[in-house]
Amino acid sequence: MKKFLFTATALCFLALSAFVIPQQNVKSEESEHPRIAKAIHEINDAIEYMEKAPHDFGGHKAAAIADSKAAVKSLKLAMAYRAKADNAKGK
């Protein structure tokens, strides 16, 4: 049991460390890809607006919010990938 917990903890640590990107690199990616950074900001604004809206946009509110959150997640992953790739190159 101890061996399993150690292995599981080690795997979780490795998985998490693979996605930890220095903030400076993320910021540089935002400056290199301003349209993506702006899209993330604009989509987050739209999500906030929809969440506060009293109506359900013809029954599409929940799906629109979920799809928008998925889009933000994908865009952030794309930026994180670029930051990680640039970090590996020593940029």
C-alpha cells in the first residue's frame, strides 16, 4: 500500500510539474499572441455577462457558458504549450 501511494504521489507530482510554466513565459506568450490573449479576456467577459443575465437566451445559456469555458480552457492550453515549447528552446 505504501509503495502504491508513493508511486501515485510521484506520478501526480510529475504530471503537475509538466504543466507548471514560469509566469514570465506565459506573459511573453500573451505579448507574442495578443489576439489569443484578447480572445480569452473577451470570452471571460461574455461568460460573466451570461452568468449574471436574468434570461436563458432561448434555452442556450447553459450550453453557451459551458462551451465558452471549454474554449477558454483550450486557448489557455495552447498558450501554455507555446510557453513550454519556448522555454525548452531557451527563449
